Amino acid sequence: MTAHHEITAHAKLVEEVATAVQAVPGVAFLRPGLADRLRSAPARPTPGTGGAPPAGVRMTRPDGEGPWHVEIHVVALRRARTLDVARLVRSAVEHRLDSLVPAQQTPRVTVTVTGLV
Amino acid sequence: MTDRTDPSNSAFTHADDELLPCGRLVSRTWDDWEQQTDDAHLRSCPHCRDAVRGLDDLESVVRGLRAESADTSAYDAEPLTRRIMDVVRLELRPGRPLPLGEPAEDLWIMEAVAARALRAAAETVAGVRAGSCRLVDARVDGTDGTCDSGGVRLDIHAPVGVSLPELTDRVRARVWEAADRELGVVLASVDIRVTDLVAGTADDGQEGRTP
Amino acid sequence: MVGARTQSEPPDTRADTTAPDDALLAVRAAEGDEDAFAVLVQRHAAALIRLATSLLGTGAEAEDAVQDAFLSAWRRLPEFQGRSSFGTWMYRIVTNRCLSVLRARKPVAPLEAAGDVPAAEHATSPARITEGRDAVRELREALDLLSAEQRACWVLRELDGRSYEFVADAVGISQEAVRARVFRARRRLTQALGAWR
């Protein structure tokens, strides 16, 4: 029961983060990188969501109850400076998580740009 | 008299081969025909000529087959190309990420993506064709413990008749600018190598192209 | 200064001067430049489709084979050192892909299993093979009697007009082996076409 609830809550957080990232100006779309695909292949599916987890967002807690580690893979628009977009993405993730789970420590956010369109 | 020893010692002894009544192997007769060997025996022997006739007739049917197939020469590669590229663009080859901004920011860009942008920048210089573009991450490669940022190694084909030092300076400047303004990748060095000279117009239509 | 203003040079009217050559595109594609790869695909697809169609006999299978070949090439490009041209490399990949298809496609032809067709037919001259549409259709059918390797070698030699050396390189066997297969293919084809009269 608890485990299921945790999985559902986790999946919801991932969705929220994905939505926040998509909304960042300069982001074209979230996209799984190769690493994501390799990782997600043996991973168990997350029940409680509409389908597969959103691509391009991976959230883990490598230190048990420590801060989240959020990994974002994103395709950005060429017309914006890539570094600026990546910084905005990081900010957007931090703000979103801060508003959703304020008690948590500041997450570590890794952003990787896997394409430019 | 039959000449058995010679054919059996030849380079190709085929399981399918056959000894003609005149003592020659079909394989030899056909081989001579294919190479248009001028041979009195070949011209006069009825067995050999029969063997050749079969092959000759096959050749004329083959010509008919070739003619039929040639009708399909107006092939539109567009749909196939699209299907292939749909898969290619979804796949990601394993590649290394490079830091955007300061390494401590934990923001990255895949090398192939950065390379595309820098090649495009180089090609805004008239007549330049960009080739291999590798971004060297100095920290990872361990070349210099004190150096934080990486460098670019870019190969280009340059147009003939242009001063190479001036050209490479311009290319270097464009690459620096693109790395900073478009990407936000910090570069320690930009290394341009001219790997070929290409004859042709310098003001080709490809200048400043967008992919 | 020599290189001051290159725009004043007269435009070169040769066809390919504005297009990057295959070698350059291959290097870029190996490093992940998808657009460069797309250009290579567009340049070589038609010729490779023709090759695959002549090897396999049908257009639909040819498209699948060429598509697989290009995807395989995309993944293997980092290993492609440019020792041969990109076109030759693709030729080899497509040939081998078609060989796999041919091998998977058919059981061993009866002629293979039984050994040689009795030689009695050939002591006298066989019925003349004639040209015409029927003959071409019969030739297409007769190709199905060949083993995969015989068919491939024969097609590359006879339909694509390649040298024995080229065929050997494309298929990955010795020239002697190519000659042997072409010979056997010719034997079977002449027998099949002659016998069906």
C-alpha cells in the first residue's frame, strides 16, 4: 500500500517536473537520451500514471532520504542561447519542486541538451 | 586425345563441370569465351560452339532482364530517406556531454550537438566545408590538471586561392563566437586544421545555411 | 593580398563544387551529424535500391533491405575509417543484407540436393534459348533455383557488371570462389532455360 502510494507520488512529481520544463522558453521538447533508454529498460513500470513515464525526466534519491537528483534531457531551440535555456530549465525544476514539496532539501538538477532544432 | 591433366590442375575445378567430347571442360570453354580468347579450337569445335551458344543465349535473355529493370530507374528516394531519418533521429549514439557554462553548474550539451553548431558557424565563412569537429574536454582527458575548459579541433576544406592564415583566423573567430553566443560553451582553444583544398566558387549557395 | 575578396572569382560551373563530398559527410555523420547522413542517404539510395532489387527480385523486400543497411551503417559509421569509399562500403553492406534475406528465404533447391542434373541432355545441343518476355520471366524464376551465394555472385557479375575482384570484395570471399559460383549459376541457368522448352 505504502509502496504503491510512494510510486504514484513519485510519478506525479516527475510529471509535474516534465510539465514545468516543457513550459520553459527555449525548450523544444523533452527527449530521452541514450542513457535514459538504457536505464529505463530494466526499470519497473510506474503504475498510477497514464502510461510510460514522461521521457527526459529522471528523478532519484541516491542518498535515501537526501535531496532529489533530477536529470533532464532536453532538446532546445537554436534561436536561444543554449546555456541560458539550460539555466532556465534548472530554475524551473527547482521552483516547481520547491512549491510541490517545500520541506525537501534543494534538489540537485542535471540538465543535458541532447539536440538543437 | 583427351587432355585430362591440364584442366584438373587449373585454378577452378567445379563440381558442376563437364568434360566435352572434344576433351575440354565446359568451364574452360566458357572462360575462353568470356575473355574473348582467340583460339582455333574454340572456333572450329562443334561441341565447344554448342557450349558457347548456350551461354550466349543466356546472355541475350539477361540483356532483356536488364532492359526491364532499367525502367525503374526514376526512383524517388524521398519516402525511404524520411523513414530512415525518422529512426536515425530518434536514436542517440553514445556520446560525451560537455559542460555548458561552468562545470559546477551541472549543465551539459552532447558533443555531437555542439559540433553541429560549430561546424555551421565555420561554414559561414565563404567556401569553407567543415569536416571532423571534436570537442576535447581537458579535465576528462587529463591533459592539463589546471585547465578547466576544453578545446575544439576542427578540420576544414578550404577554397583554393585564398590566404590560409587569414581564412583560418576568420573561421576561428566564427567558432569562438558561436561557442560563446549560441551555445555558452567555454573553450580554452580552437584548433583549425585545413585538410583539403577545394577548387570552386567561394560564394557557393551553402553559405550561412541553416540545417 | 591574395585571398582578399574571393567573391570576385568567376563561379565554377561544375556540378559538385558546392556539395560536400561523401568522405566529408561520412566523417560528420560518424560524429553524429544526422543531416550529413541524410545527404548520404539521398545520394546513394536509388543505386542501392537497384542493387537490392536485382539481388532479391522484388521491390518491397529491396526497400526493407536498403533501409536496414542504412541503419546499420549509421550505427557502424564510427568504425568506418574511409579505407574504401562510402558508396562501396554501402554496396558491401546491402549485398550482405540481401544475402541474409536470400538464405532465410528459400529451402535448398532440389538441384542442389540431388547433385548434378544428368549430363545426357548436354551431349546433344539443348533447345535454343530464345529472347522475349517469356524468356525473361523464366530467367527470373530460374534465379530462384540458385543458392543464395550463387545468385548474389551471378547478379553482381551479370546484372551489375562488376569485376570478379569487386564481387569478391563485396561478398567477402575469394575471387576463385566467385568464379566457381558464377560458373555454377550459369550452368544451372542455361540448363533451366534450355530444359523448359
